[in-house]
Amino acid sequence: MSLWQLILLFVAQLALILMAAQLFGRLARFVGQPKVVGEMIAGVALGPSLFGWFLPAFQQSIFIPETRSWLYFGAQLGVGLYMFLVGLEFNTRLFKQHARSAISVSLAGMLVPFIVAALLCLWLLEQPGLFAPGISYFNAALFLGAAIAITAFPMLARIIYERGLANTPLGTMALAAGAIDDAAAWLILALVLASFGGGISVLLTALVGGGLYALLMLTKVRGWLQPLADRVAQQQQLQWPPFVFIMLLFALSAWSMDWVGLHAVFGGFLLGIAIPRGLMAELLRKRLERLTILLLLPMFFTYSGLNTRLDVLGSGNLLLITLIILVCSILAKFAACWAAARWNGADNPTALAVGALMNARGLMELIIINIALNYGIIEQGLFSIMVVMAIVTTLMASPLFQWVYGRHQPKKTAT
């Protein structure tokens, strides 16, 4: 097949991906779910689990192996830019102000899932098709604990801000706890990636290199970028030279994290946090958000969907494993966060709402498991199980929050 034929086929892939994302996104909104939930399901639907099940020859003729690397590049760029946008929206002031009050909720939301993961791995490591052959119990338990403990922080933030809860005890506690949870989960994933098959030198390189880079980004880079941000604020526009400069920093940051043995998404996230807040950050978000959300993230969901085979869960053993992992994960996270919130003095509806919000895993879960699959930490069976967890827990979040807290929610004043 010629290059032009491959390009035309890839354009057809993009058109199909965009149509599916828009269709499923609108359906999700119609039933009261966030659009991203529909886009996640659209990615799975385009894979072998639905499209490939009904029309296998047609599906394989569109998503051919020759263009898989192109789709992978777009997917990784989308995830990197998405994490950069998450970093831009990360409220460091809120995090500092409410970190202490949220630490117990966050610790409980991590500790209990890690205990559950450690117990589950005693059994799961004996099951075929889940973890990579030869993986240590320690690495398996760490990965599963991070995957269970992680929270869909961007979705959590959207629910809180859309409902006018940002300055309430519930909003501040959930946002701060979610931020701590995700930071810890990413750190643990980084340890697993660095130590899996690499030895102590690789682990030390990742820890020291990643730590020094994070320290540099969080303490010095914002000050270095402040004159540029001041110039953008003075001009009231983000011209192409500073925008290209920031994108070069993004590429350098992603490469640096990959070079020390971590994943490129860490670099995008750290740079997003380091960008000075103000007009430049807002203009960066506006310029990148549409491309990232409308095109690149659907490519990521589709790439994940092409790696997801829900048919493998049809066997009695894997179906049982799926149900056990799903129930244990949901109960562990919900109960731990609810109990910690109550212990901190929250009333019961607020504590239940914290448990409901912290249980959503969404896109953050998909990012973690895609990284683990690419690094060979997990196999197809566990990947598909965790995709189901990401979708189910994200679907649960809004209805469960409305059920436990909706009638207690303060009225949002008109602006």
C-alpha cells in the first residue's frame, strides 16, 4: 500500500473516530453523563469488542497495522497535552491551603485500596493472562494498588465546579484529597515502571532524576517563565513565538521524563503546574483544549479500545475475576474515603459524596493501564478488566453523587 493510500486511510480513521466520539458523547449527555464517558465507550466500541465483533473484516480493513503507529503517536500526544492541561488547572493554592485537612481522606483512599490489592494479588498472580510472566509480587501489588487508588481528578474538579461547590467543605476536601491521591498513584507507577526488569540502577536513576527535575520545575521554572507571562499579559495576546517556545518546553519536558526512565506524561503535567497563573495560562488552555479534547483524546480512547477485548471476559474465570476486582475496588475506595471524611468531622451526606467522587477513575485509569500494557507489566486480560473498571466507576460517579448529596446541595447563585 502506497503512502498516499495510507494517509487517506488514516484520514478515514480520524473521521470515523470523530463521528463515534461525537455520537457517543451526545448520547452520554442525553442520559445525564459527562461527554467524556461517551467518548471512552466510543473508543471501546470501535475496537474488536463491538465494531470488530459485528463487522470484523471491515474493522480490520480500516484499523490496519500499518497505521497503528500513527494512531499511537496521536494518542500519546493527546495524553501528554491533556496532562499538561490538567497541570495548568491544578490549583496549587487550594492544594496548600487544604492539604492538611485532606491528608487523612487521601491516605485512607490509598491505604485501604493498597491493602485490598496486596490481598488480591496473592490470588491474581496465579491466574493466567493478567500480569506479565515473572513479575514480582511487590510490583504487581504496587501497580494494582495504584490502579485502584487513582481518582479521575479532572472529572472530579469538573463536577465540583459545575455544581458550585468549589469553596464548600466538600469541594475543598475532595479536590485536595484527589490531588494527593493522584500524585501518590503516579509516583508509585513511576517506581513500578523504573524497577520492572531494570534493576536498582534504573530505579535510582528514575528516582533521583525525576525528583530533581520535579524540584526544578516546581521551584525555579515558574519564576523563570514569569517575565514571559508578564509580557503576554501586557500584550493581551499569546503570539506564536512564545507559544512555540512553550511547546518546545513541553517536548523537552516529556523527553526528559522518558529519558530518566519515567513516562513522558509526567513531564507534561509538571510543566503545566510550573506555568505562571494568569492570562498566559488561560490562553494556552484555550488554544490547546479544543485540539486535545475533540481530536487527540478520542484517538487515545480508540487506541485503548483497539487493545481491549471484552470477549476474553466471557469465560467464567475471567468474568468472576472482573466482578471481584470491581466490587472490592469500589467498596475499598468508597468506604475508606467516607470513613476518613466522617472522622474529620464531615456530616454523613458530605462524607458519602466524598466517597462517591473519589471513586471515579475515568481517563486517569486508562492512562495508567495503557502505560502498564506498553511496558509489559500487565497482559490483555487485566487490561480489559481495568477498562471495564474505568468505565463503570466513571458512569457511577454523577448518579451516585446526586443520590447521596443532591438534595443537600446548596443552591447555586446566578451570575
